[in-house]
Amino acid sequence: MSLTLDTENLRGFLQHFNTITGLRIALFDLDFNELLSCPEQPNPICDRIKASSVGRERCRKCDLAAQLYIKENPESNHIYFCHSGLVDGIAPITDETQIIGYMMIGQCLSCDMSIGDAWQNTVRLCSDFTDLGDLREQFFATPQLTNEQIRACAYLTNACASYVRLKNYVRLRQNDIFTTASKYIERNLPGDLSSDHLCTALLVPRNALFKAVRDETGLTLGQYILQRRLKYAKYLLKNTKNT
């Protein structure tokens, strides 16, 4: 699903969060493509790690694990140590009953470990696939927060995710819902196309699906499906040879 962004207002909003917390904050779609962030430059540690194919794969697995947690706990946020020893946080952006994107904060360090020990830990975790030796200065500039501060930032991320939806800064493109739904319907015309089945298969709220079909075709969902099935039946009658 594609998202429509109010880029100007979102940039300002993310800038305010970064100014207050000192943490990088980014908006991601469901495929974990970064859409907008502040600051725009990636964390140099993460950037170096992702330059390696092994590093990219480990980052991908961390992202997938974070997504899975949020899908199973959509009312919550998630704070976790990534594979390189940095602290990240993620919160869902929801549209009624479904997750449409993610807001992430990072990368910071926990005060539970000294900055020197944290550096040695990250070097140890990443030394088999990348050299971080020249990034020591940048690492030591990484924000180091108490656990209470980290939890507070994660809570703010949840609030931010809710706010950007409330202000309509992030929303689903209705025509993309229709495109996805129409392709599924065409592939499954003989099968179950009840609204319950479609909403489950497409991970789309019922009212969003109904609205997308109505806006695009002027028909109800049931009328649209009937229209497509009648056209398909005519095609079969015309192209099926008698045996």
C-alpha cells in the first residue's frame, strides 16, 4: 500500500522531535522503505554496517523482527537492541484497524553500559563483516540515555504516530486500495469474494475498501464484483469451445 504524505508539515514535525530528544526519527512504509527522516543523513554507524551484504541482511532481520512485534502488539511501541548493540524504537501508524506504516527512533545508547564498553561491544558484534575503526568519534557522539529517558522517547514516538494520522499528515492512497483490490478480484472471480474475505486477504478496513470502490467506480463493492463476474462469464461463453 502506498502512502500520501503532507511532506512540509511532516518535516517540521520530525524536526521538532529531533530538536527535543536529539534522536533521529524516521517514517517508514509497510515494506520498510524510509520515506522521510530528521536528520535526513543516515546514522554513520548504520550506514557503514549496511554497506556490507551481511550487515544489510542483519539489519533487515532486525527490522522484520520489530515489524512482527508491532503487528502482534499494535497498541504498543517496541524498544530493542539492534544486532549492532544500538537502541532503536518503533511505533505503528494506524488507519482505523490496520497498520499503514511505522515511525522509528534511534540510534541511541543505554546508560546501563559505559560509552567505552558500548563501543567495544559494537565493534565486537560487527567486526566479522565491517570495519568501524574510523567511526569511533561518531559513535562517542551517539546520544546516551537512561532507561527512563528511552521509555519516554518511545512513548513520545507513539504519540507522534497518532498525531500525524490525526492531522492527516499520513494517509493511504485510496486509488491504491482499489488497484490492489481489483487485481485480487480479477484473479479470484470464481472464488470467495465476500467483503469479510477481501478485507482479511487485503488487510484493508471494510469502510476503506467500500469507499475506494465507490470513489473509483460509482458502484458498491457487491455491484462491482457482480459486474466483473458477468463480464468474465461472457468471456468464457464466447471463448470456450463445445466438446
